[in-house]
Amino acid sequence: MFESQKKNEMTKRTGFLEKWARAEQTSAFLGITLYACIAFCLALLVMVFKLSTRPQAIYYIPSSHEAGIAYPNQIGKEAVCGFASNWLLDRNNFTPVTVKDTYARAMRYMAPALLSRTKASLEEEIARVARDNISSLFSLSDNPQSDETDKGFRVMLTGEKALFMGKEKLDDRRLRYTIFLEKVSPVETNPYGLVIAGVRQEEIGEH
């Protein structure tokens, strides 16, 4: 009977030790898993921080022959001239059918102050174009010239503009435009990081 009790005690002790060993293994595994999760979260936070602070690449097309990349606050001369040229060409080439869309695109890149000053006249011009069947054809004749200002850039563009009423030519002029650009934060609707702050037009000769 004594030996039987001794065997039972040894069996209980062995079972207890096995459970203890398994508990230690489980605890060690959970500890390793916890440290791995912490390390992964830290690595993820570092990656997110780097991505959020890295400048985003902005793609632009300065002309029909080449493409490039600009970065916020690092706007190259080609990007500036390309932005101004594309805006002016889009603004000055329209028909009665396309004028509304043309002006809507132009207004998208105008600074709020300029838009508030010119919106009424733009709406009147759209109505006149549709009423009188006016079309405009504009092309650049010289390479754009640009320089930097306190708030952004100034771009000088020279071209030839012709106005038609139906098929009849009404006017044909050689014009110089001075376009003032301001830097803004790039957004999805305006990835250039530029807006039109002012436009000055002068006639420099007639055909």
C-alpha cells in the first residue's frame, strides 16, 4: 500500500512538471509573438512616416514633344512655361460648342482673387460666343520667356489670334500675353502647384 501511494505521488508530480513545462513553452512562444508584433508595428510606423514626409512626384507635359517630372516646391522652368502655355492655348482656342468646357478648364487653374474679378465677364463672353457663333484660333509664335517673382513666376507668351463669326474672319492680331503665376500646394485637381494670378494682354502688330 505504501508503494502504491508512492507511485501515485510520483505520477502526480510528473504530470505537474509536464504541465509546468508546457506552460513555460506557451509563455515563451507568446512572448516571442508579442515582440515580433511590436517590431512589425514599429517598422510599419517608420515606413508610413517616411512615405508621408517624402515629396510626391508630379507628372507634367510641358509640350507635345516631351514629358518630365516636377516635385512640390521644386518647379522647373519647363514646367512653369508649359503650364502657362497650355493654359493660354486652352483658354484661347474654342468654338461655340466647346466654349463652356474650355472656360471651365481655364477657371479651374485661376487664383480665387482673379476668378472673382473676372467671372462675370467670362460668363458674358460665353453667352456672346454662343449667340454670335464666335470661334477663336490661337497659336504661339515664339518660345515662352519666364522669370521668378516674389510670389511665383512671370511668363511672357507671344502668339497670333484670329476670331471668326461662322466662316467669316473678324479679326487677326499678333498679341503678347504676360501671365503671372503663384505657387500653391499641389492637390489632386491641380497637381502643378501653380495658379494663374493675373493676365495682361497687349497688341504688338497686325497681320
